[in-house]
Amino acid sequence: MRIGIFGGTFDPPHLGHELFLKTFINRYKPDKTFVVPTRIPPHKACETTSAERRLKMARIAFGDYAEISDCEIRRRGKSYTSDTLAYFKKRFPEADLYFLVGSDMLLTMDSWHEPEKIFSLAAIVSSPRENDEKLLAAMKEKAAALKENYGAKIKIMELLPVEISSTEIRGGAEGVSEKIAAYIEKNGLYKESEQIKAIKKELSSSLSARRYYHSLGVMNTAGELAARYGADVEKARLAGLIHDCTKEYTREEHMAVIKRENIIIPDDEIGVDKLLHSHTGAAEAKRRFGVEDEEILDAVRCHTAGKANMTLFEKILFIADFIDPSREYRGVENLRKTAFRDIDAAMLECTSYSVKDLAARRKTIALNSVYAYNEAAALMAKKKAERSERSKK
Ligand SMILES: [Fe+2]
Ligand SMILES: [Fe+2]
């Protein structure tokens, strides 16, 4: 039995990937082929397309002739190829595994984690991405060295040239199938307004790296939630990007903004430093980045405490802040799923978490947070009653 395993970020899957996999299937006639989108570590994941979207695109691109596996994406902690191959060996102990890698990956394979284990578990199949004699020669040389040092079995398949990589596609070149192009278009992936580019540049130097990556993560997540619930994706991304723009201000800096802009802060929020950045963030986003859209500014204003009668757009930012890819607390995976299934259920999860957490730490709970929680609880209770009413009929 032969099993093909094709790993990669697939952000997005391009025609070069498709040609590579199809050629492999034609030549090696595997009994099964798996496409395995790689797990990207949380801090880096803020900059990339979400795991769910990469899985979805892999299904669109390869789903007709390969199984898409989320085994790496679901794995906790560091993710290694050797673990992935061990996982497939355990599932198919009798099978010969063929691990498919691009030329750039082949050339660095001996520096990967546990190379001996990788080469003992699978044969490696690789192809030069371009019609490039020099690259082919380098690959052959590397293959010989890996064979010599590790007893690796390396097969080099020559393909028709497809001179395109995922990085070039993100930069604006074409090179994906029509189905992938339609998905990219529908979800507004890989394009960024000049305004977003300029704000990113400014925030990357004014915020700490950690806060900046969180902001990118909230931007991407808010955009995905907006696409899911039919809100304005571009606006949601902008709100996500700027929501914490004053999070690292000192109390003095917050107070200066509050005074200058005559911001009225509720009495029970003025003493809580953590809540001030929502109010000053809205004012500073307007002054520093020229954001005038009141829907965006309102969402920034209530993104920490919440409030009564939150709009869909406000809920999107509030929840995106809880579940961006840099968050790793217990239960976040479930909350991510809930957020895309039922936004009101996610609101109840988030607000009850905040209220409980603040009370446990003996901190002040802003009335706005209590209003948001009560409203979410009442709404979910109503939905539950309606469901049980329907099931009786
Ligand atoms: Fe915040
Ligand atoms: Fe935040």
C-alpha cells in the first residue's frame, strides 16, 4: 500500500501545488493521498490566513483527488514533520509513505527536527518548481548527501515548469485555479487598502511586537467574522487593526486625551486603567489615522467592557479580540468554533468569562459589562426556550 502526504502552508494553494500533486498521483498511483496544511505558531499565525481558511482552500484545490487532514493544525504545541509522519505510520503501519516537498524544502531538510526519523518513516518526493537546471543540479546533489548521511530515499520528479509561488500570489500575481480565485475574491483575501497598509506601518513601530501581532490577529479574525455574518469585511478589518492603538499609553497619556477631547467616561470606568484605552483608542484612531466612521469608532469604544444593545458590528470586534490566533487560553478552540456558529452564544461565553474572571480577581466590574452579560444571557435563554418550543411541535 502506498500513501502520499503533501504538507505545506497552502496560503493559498496554487497551480504549481496542484500540478505537483497530480503528477505524483499519476506516476506513483498511491492508494491514498493526504494534503496536510501545516500548523503555524500562534504569534506568526496573526499575519497569515487562518487555519480554517487554509483548510477550506485545500479542500477546494485538492479535495477531488486527495483527503485533507487537519492533524497538524489541531496538534497542540510545536508541530514537526516527524510527528506527522509518525501519525500516518501509526494509522497505516503496513504502508509505504511518500512525503511530498517543494524544492526549497528539500534543500533544507537536514536542518529539520529529527531528520533521521523523517527519512526512516517516508520516502521523499520533490520537484524543481521552475525549469531551472541549476536548481535541479542542487537538488540532485542534496539528495545524494541525504542518502549518504541518513539512508534517505529521495525521488526527484521533473515537472512542466509553473513559475509561481504562494508568496507571489499574495503579492498580486495570478496563478491559482479559478475555484481558488473565486474563494479569494469572495472572502477579500490577500488585498489590502492603502489606508490599512499605512496604519500597519505606523502601528508596527508604535506598538510592542506582541500588541502589534495581536492587532493583526484581531483584524483578520474580525474580517472573517464579518464575512460569516454578512457585515462589512473591510470596516471590520480596520476596526480590528486599530482597536488597541492606545493600549500601551500611560495613565497620564490617557488622561491627556480624555481632557483634550472632552471624553465622558462612566464613573465606574475612570478608575480602571484597562478600560480607558477603548475610549481613548477611538479618539486617537480619529486623530492619528483619520478614521471617521462612527460604526468603527463605536465598536472600538465598547470593545473591552461591552455595553447594552451592542450591534452586530460591535459584537464582531468584541469577540474577535477574545479569539484572535495569538490567544492560547484553555477553551479558546471551542470558543472559536462557537463564534462562527452562533455569535450570541459566543457573546455569552465572552461576557460570562470576563465577569467571572474579574470577580475572581476581586476587581471592579463595569456596569456596561454587566449589561452586556445580562443581555447575552437573556437572549440565549430566549433562544433555548424557542428551540424547546419548536421541538415540542
Ligand atoms: Fe483592547
Ligand atoms: Fe485587544
